[in-house]
Amino acid sequence: MKVKEIVDYLLVKYPLELASSFDYGKVGLQFGSMSKEVKKVMIALDGTSAVVDEAIEKNCDLLLCHHPFLFSPIINLDYNSPLGKKMLKVFKNELNIFAMHTNFDCAINGMNDHLANLLGLKNVYSIPEIPTSESYMRIGEIDKCSLAEFAYFVKETFNEEGIRVVGDLDKQIKKVAILGGSGGSYAVAAKKLGCDCIITGEVKQNNAIDAIEYNMGIIEVSHSVEALFKEYIKNILTEEFKDIEFILSEKDVNPFKCL
């Protein structure tokens, strides 16, 4: 099996055209060769130094990440820096690296549909409903409950160490929006679409203030909640490519700790 066959399959399901403008050149095959043989693939949220070491130690041919391996172009590279050491290992071991970021977030049955399904949201749809590079948000319904009750449910479902909540904890929640990653700036837009709260990450102070002004609830989860994609995409790829071994990184961890 060649790298190209896996890449082609993923880009049909999660087209590059759905990637946001800031992701141009950062999704797809970032390093490697389409003609390289693949027998073993590691799946991770982030391609950290620890993950690269693990992929090499476990003889993986392809590292599949959600977040781009490189967010910025390399202008110069100090081989003694953490990035330099990591890149030397990638090149020396001819490790192929593929990223599926905002194209996966926006696609049908991508990141945000998966998160919505895990929460059991009903009547889910995207905004805009026809997928574009702006179709991050998913909106759905739950059985009516308080913001506090729903927040505890989200925490348990996503196995979060801790969450932050904005808004009246007794507020009744029925219609909710979800956007994995960093989506605090979407809170007011979700309110205007009839939502009672939004589940997202990396909420800024001004996002929280705006939400309170609009009587909008926010349930802030970690950005690393997106790591839930790993098992999901592993199952999809295992079903499609039965002769390839897909494994989840054990070194791919949330960089934050709750005390």
C-alpha cells in the first residue's frame, strides 16, 4: 500500500477545499513521498517531539496528525533546537507526515459532527449547511436541562479534568452549538441562531463578557478534546485499509494540567 492511496482516500472524505485560508499549505501530506510503502500508521492530535520519537521507535511509516506539523514556514533551522532535532529525525527516518485540520473540522462526518454525536445531539446541522471552509459550527438539540447539568454531562462525556462555564448555571438549555478547538468568538453568532449555549475551547475574556451580555451560556472544554478524533479516524481507516496497522500515539497528551 502506498502513501498516495491513504492520502487520496482522506482527501475525498475531507477535501482540501474545506480548509480555512490560514491552513493553505498546512494540510495534506506535509512531509514525505506519495510513492512510499505504508504498513503501519500512527494517529495523533499533535506531532510533538515525543510523538515523532514514538512513531520512529514503533516503526511507523506514516504519522497522521490533526494539527499541522508545522504552522509556520521554516526560515532558518538550528539543528540543536527542539524543532531542528525533530526535523532531522523526520528526514533521517523518512517519516511521512499527513495533517487533516480545518478541512476535517468543517467536513460532513468530520471533527465537529463526531463531537456532536458523542454528546447525543439531535437534529444536528452545520452552519452554513452546505459545507464550506467556514462550516465549523454544528447546532443540535438536547433534552432540556440546566446549564450546570449539561456542563457536568459534557465534562463526563469528553473525560475532561475540568471545565469552565460562562452564564447563569440555572439557565435552561435546549439548543446548543459545538465547535472543537478555539471557538469563543462564535458565541454571539450561535446565540443569534437561537442557541442557548456553545461548547468550545480557548474562550477569551471578551468572549465571555459578550456571552453574558447576550444571556448566552458557554461551556469551555480543552482544545485537546479534539484528541477524541483519534479513535474515530482509526476505526474508519481500519475498515477501509485492512492490510495496514493503525495505532494511537501513547505520547500524545494534553499539555495542560488541572490542579
